[in-house]
Amino acid sequence: MRPRALVALYPPAWRERYGEEFAALLEDTGVHLRQVLDVLPAAASAWIRPAAHLHDRAARMRASVTMTLFAWVTLTAGTVVFGQLHDDSVPGGAGGGLRAVYVACAAASTVALVLGGLPLAGAVVRAGRRRVRTVAALGVPVVAAAGFLAVAVAVTRLVPHSPRPGVGIGTTWFLALTAVGAVAALTAASGPAAAFRRTPVTGRPLVAAVVAGAVAVVSMAAAAGSGLAAVVVPAVTGPSAPGGLPGPLLAYGAGMALTLVVAATSCVRGLRAATPNRRSGHGQG
């Protein structure tokens, strides 16, 4: 892997400040597996926790919007696919109620993201010099999500399902879809990130997008939790329950928990940046 490829993993503000120096260091030491394993979590941390001295208020909100979009696409992909994989495992009664909560929360999350994102997308398009290129970048999430869902639907239709509650298509296929979903989420976030980098908008549309992103993540987290509960209950308490949770359920729960940590951290930092600092106003007047 080339040094520039590792440097490109960091946020734009970090690259502007440290990119040349870091690339020169990698050129001297060479890029080995150890360097790659060190850079990956460091770059992720730089996106999730943007350094205050490298970002102004608007830049921190833009970074939050980008990471929230990544986390939301990951949550949505996992939740939708998980619901399809285990649709036949949900019984009536409490399971049906959890399924209704799952659908309602997923719909509310999508509506919140669309309503909050459209004003920001419009502001980016209006401010951009190359509108066609900007529109194409903002359309990347739609293409990535549609492509992933097409792959997921094909897999769920072609791969035989296990009769055991909570297993679905099995751990191997489930983890494979999870990996594809992570790639789709990264791709989905890359388009808007590029548009924000070329056209750094500020103002109310950006604040609205941060707030809407937080609402969307909370709603999708509720959807993921209710969908998981609708499958865990019959898997554990059903007549054919093996007495433990199947591998796919554990993998899904761990993946969603990690994504929620990323989403929550990014949302909190974005909301803090969106909230004016009122301390300076207390001593005035």
C-alpha cells in the first residue's frame, strides 16, 4: 500500500495540517502491516473525534454529518437485512408488536434523515461550482444503499434458511453480508464527504442536518433493538431453543453495538458544535 493511500484515510483538515509530514515519514519507514494496523484505528478516531484545534465549529458539524451518515447506513443495512433474514422467525403476539415497532422506528428514522438532509444537499448544490459533479457525489448514498439491498435480497432468496430459530442463512453468509454492508456504508459516506470538502457549507441547513442525523440514529437504534428482540425471544424461549444464542445473533448484536458507539459519539460532538457556547454571554449585560 502506498503512503498516500494511508494519508487519504484521515479527514481533510488533518491531511492539510499533518499530511505531508506523515507521508514523508511513511516513505522513510516503508508501509508494512504494522503501520496499516496502527493507521486504521487512528484515522477512524480522527473522523469520530475531530480535533478542536483543526476544525472550526462548522467543520466539526460537517465531520459529524459525514460520520453519522456512515453509521446510519450501517445500522439501516444491518437492520433491514436482519429483518429479512429472520422474517419467518417472528411469531404473533409480542413478536408481532416488536415487528410493528421495528417498522415504525425504521420509517421514522428514514423520514428524519431525508427531511434534515435535503436542505443541506440543496445548499451544497447551490454553492457548488460544478453542480453535476456535486449532485453525483450526493447521490452516492442512494446508489450504494440500492446496490447493497439488491445483493442482500438475492442472497436471502437463493441461500437456504436453517429451520433453527435465529439462525437464518447461517453465520458465514451473515458475516459476508455484514462485510458487504460495511463497504456500502463507507461508499455511501464518501460521496457527501467529498461534496462537503469541495463546498464547505455553513448555517442553518448544516445545524438542521446534525439534529436530524441524531434523531435518525436514535430511531434506527430503536428499530435495530426491537428487530433483534423479536428474534431473540423465540430463539431463546421457543420449544426448539438450544439454550444459547446462535452465532448470527451474537455477530449482529456486536456489530450494531459498535456502530451505535460510533454514531452516538459523532452525534454528541456534532450537537455540541451546533449549540452556541453561552458561557461567554453569562458575564455580559
